[in-house]
Amino acid sequence: MISPLAVVSSKATIGKNVSIGPFTVVHDDVVIGDNTKIENSVTVFDGARIGAGCHIFPGAVISAVPQDLKYAGEITFAEIGDNTIIREFVTVNKGTIAAGKTVLGKNNLLMAYTHVAHDCMIGNHCILANGVTLAGHITIDDYAIIGGLCAVHQFVHIGSHVMISGGSLVRKDVPPYTSSAHEPLAYIGVNSVGLRRRGFTNEEIAEIQNIYRYIFVENHTVPKALEMVEGQCAAGPHRNHIVDFIRKATRGIMKGYMPQLDN
């Protein structure tokens, strides 16, 4: 049902069983998938591509132009995958010529006041808690959880299955399967709770912990740690994923283990 108090362009493509609340504005070049619910007072600008089964709460702004002075009005997009929940006052900017689009995958939860800047690429099943702020060109892999009020530097890559503590400043890449906290952001262990919830076995978790012992706990340089991992740890999907991620980390990776000091 579309409220008579909503302003929905006749040029927009609206799927079946879509609900649009009062005072919501939907611009021309917009596609909204079946069974999506958009509450009141949402603004959906040109370039929005919203999947099926999504739920967008009041005050959200989808596909606004990038907050980037280099943006020159090129046609770009903001893609939101199926079954994604976008809570109150979230802002998702469209892409620039660099990537052409900002992408949120499927089954994500963006809590209130989250900001997703231009050209970000977010995977599936991610949770961005209240007030998370993403600069441009950030990549977040599947099943990442980012705590409230985190701020993430442009071009950072956050790996799959990570847990980042609330209030963190994320300036470096965060390798997969890890938990991180402190200032500056540092490894505090493997995200074993999250991995168990997603079906990882105790043996797989122990393997990942052993790999990160070389990388983060024993205080080696990164090249030396990777050399030791490849020499001492059996090849497999988790080892290969970690090594490949770190080798491709253009911003470098977060700091190693920092034990809590007693006050």
C-alpha cells in the first residue's frame, strides 16, 4: 500500500506488495523490490536499487549524492540487497565515477544513524550498530559486526566474521575471523563466539587461533609472520584466506595483541 501522503514518481519501478508510508518521497530513477516496506518520512533519490523484503525506517535517506567534492553529477547507484533492514536516520550515498555504485548485500542490519559513504562495498549478513560511520571506498566482507559509534577510514578493508568493539577508530585493515578493540585498534583474539554460531568446528577455530598466534601474538614483522604461517601451518581455505587478505592489505593491518593492563 502506498500512502496518499507519499510522493512517488510515476517513473519509479515499484514491485508487488510494497508499502510506502506518508511523507516519504521516491524519485524517478528508483527500483523497489517486492514485499519491501518503507516507513514514513524516508527519501529515496535517483539511482536507488532496493531489493525484495527490505524494511526501511523513518528518516532514512537512500542514494543521496556523495559527500565528495569530486562528484560531478555522473549517473551512479546505491544498491541494497534483499531482506536488509535500515533503521532510523541511516544515510546511504550513491557511488562516484570511481566504482559507479555503493553496494549493500543481502540480509544486513544497519542500525540507527549509520552512515555509508560513496563507493562502499558491504557483503551479506553484516551488522553495523548505532552511529557507525563509513568513509568512502570501504569494503566489508560477509558476517562482519561493527560496534556502535565506530568510525572507519576511507579505503579500509574489513574481513569476514570479524567483531570490532564499539567506539573504535578503524584506520587499518582488519583481517578475517578476528576480534579487535583498544586505541589504536588491536587484535584481542579470534571471534570464536561468532564462528561457533556460524558452524565453525572447534578444530577450525583452533587452526585460526594458531595462525594468528604467529601474526599477532609473537611480535614478528608481518612478512616474517606470513613466512612462518606458510611454513608451519597446513594449507587450507582458512589459512589461504588469511594470508591472501593480509598480502593485499594496501593500508596495512591493525596492531598485534595488546594485553589489558591492570589499573
